[in-house]
Amino acid sequence: MESENSKTGDSRKSFGGKREGVSLPAPPLRAGMPERYDATLNEIKRRIRTERLRVVLSANAAMIMMYWEIGRMILDRQEDQGWGAKVIDRLSLDLREAFPEMHGLSSRNLKYMRTFAKAWPDHEIVQRVIAQMPWRQSIALLEKLDDAPTRLWYARQTIENGWSQPVLCMQIESRAHLRQGKTVNNFTLTLPPADSDIAGQIFKDPYLFDFLGTADPRREAEIEKALVDHIQRFLLELGAGFAFVGRQVHLQFSSSDYYLDLLFYHLKLRCFVVVELKAVPFQPEFTGKLNMYMSVVDDLLRHPDDKQTIGLLLCKGKDRLVAEYALRDLHKPIGVADWETRIVESLPEELKGSLPTIEEIEAEMAKLEAVKDEEELEYGG
């Protein structure tokens, strides 16, 4: 005869994930929650995320300051007692034995701490700026830059733009500090002072499209396509805050169709940015067409809360004085900058003599263009 337990199921066994007399209370449905529940939930989630980020950043800052202090101690001992590499190696071994769960105490990292403290002797700058960056970015600055003001510029840009270590290295290699804020523009005459200052720093000259390779596109359409194909790299070169809206944006008015090359929206300036690409050097008449596109964007696309559209002409070279005169009396904010593909500057010595110079390549290209023009004339192309 079956026992009572075998008939009804052992009361100690779970049924459907529950035990008799023990259950997890089911959460009430959202539908029955008070009116402000969702808003309160979202506010609490935002607070938790903010605090978690603050804790992470605080922990990073505390670690960087500790590294700086350790580096200062090693520097002081080297100066006072002549500590050498063997002493640092022994110090690393003893520290790792004392703190086996802690990373960052290798001999190599202790030497970085020493270099770090030597490169940044000002405690306040370290605390206020450098400690806000991850350690990997600090090491990149130490390895790639010797000049303290330039190093500080990249540190501030890293914090402001959230550059990762690879992106920081790429910005240093492209000499971003020499290009930032160098466009020929009329921003001070056409924008409010605050916006003019921001716009002046956002745009650069020249723009480096090294991701296009060493090819030299002859048509604007080729450049546009290549830039859109590499849109992430292009946005990175443009800088923080640019959002891609479209390529060959169709504008229809006065029974005609027009297509602007590239359209962006800048999140900090709160405005559209019209980018016109030219495969030739700057000519004054380029500004007239760009000015028209900007007017149409202001009329057809700009939201009442948006600020006036800014234009950027990217040309294959320019005469700065001609560009300045062309922009002087325009009432819309326009910047003019060069674009170029970067040629590798450093080559192995054994290859330098076997490669043509840039001048030789340009001369050969000119010959090819002349032949092409003659063929077109001959065959009616």
C-alpha cells in the first residue's frame, strides 16, 4: 500500500520550484504601482549608475595618486641613497609577496611610477587632471611625449573626449595639438562669443584622412564614399560631438534638386554642420554654394531650438589670405581647412633610395593627366 507521501508527494520535495509552506513572493504587477513609480525607479537607477561610476573614478584617482606617491619615494631614495634597478626589482618582489592579490607592483610598473612622478612634479596638476585618466593613458603620454605642456594638452583632451589608449596614441601620432583650432574662419564675426570660442577649437586644419591610404582621389564623390565607408574613423578625426546625418542629402527648392556632400549635427554646439568636399585647392566661389546649402538647411531642417548652421569647406590646399578675404563679409559661419592623406614619414634606410620622391610622383601624375586630357579632346570625350 502506498504511503500517504507517495500519493500526495513528499511534503519535503519541491513542486514547481516551491516547497510546501515555503515560496518566493511574486512581485506585484507594474500595472498596480503608484503613479510616480516608473519615474522614481528610473531616478534610482540613474543614481546607482552615477554612484557606481563615481566609485570607479574615485578608485582610479586614488590608485593614480598612490602610484605618484610611490614614484616620489623611489625618486627620493635614488637621489638620497643611489637606489638602482636591482633595488627596485627586490622592492617589487617584496611588495608582491606582501600584497599577492594586488596588481601593478611589477618591477616594470614601479619604474613607470618613478618616471610618472618625475614627469609630473606638481601634486595639484596630478590630482586635478592626470589622476582622472586611466593608468594606460598616462603611460602612453610618458612613452610618446617629452614636452610637458604638450603632454598636459593631450591629458586634458583625453579626459574631455574619453579617448582610449589606442585613440590617444593615434591622436599623438597625427599631431592633433598642432591642428586643433587652425581653420580659416569667420566665427568671431558670425557667432556669439561663447559659440565662437567652441567652434574655433572644434575645427582643425589640416584634416588627416590617412585611413584612405596613399591614393589621391580625383573626384569629390570618391572622397565622400571613402569617408562614409570609414565613418567611424572619419568621426574620430572630426572630433567629439559630431553625429552623422547623411551623405548627398537631397535638397529640393525652386523646382531644382541639389545634393550637399555631408551633413552632421554637433551635439555641443546644437547645430547642423554642412561639410563640402573638394578635390582641388580652395576657390572663393566655393563659399557661395556652401552659403546657399546652409540657408536651405536652416529653413528646411533646423528645429526652432537649434542654433544656426555652420559650414566647413575641406579642400586639397588653400591660400590662407584668399580664404580670409572670401569669408570676411559673409554673414554665415564658415570654416575652411585642408584635407590630406598621410604619407609614412619614416622608412627603413635601405628603401629610401629606391622609392620615388613626392615631387617625382606628382610630376608623373601631371604627365598622366595631360595624356588623358589629350585623349579626351581627340575622341570627343
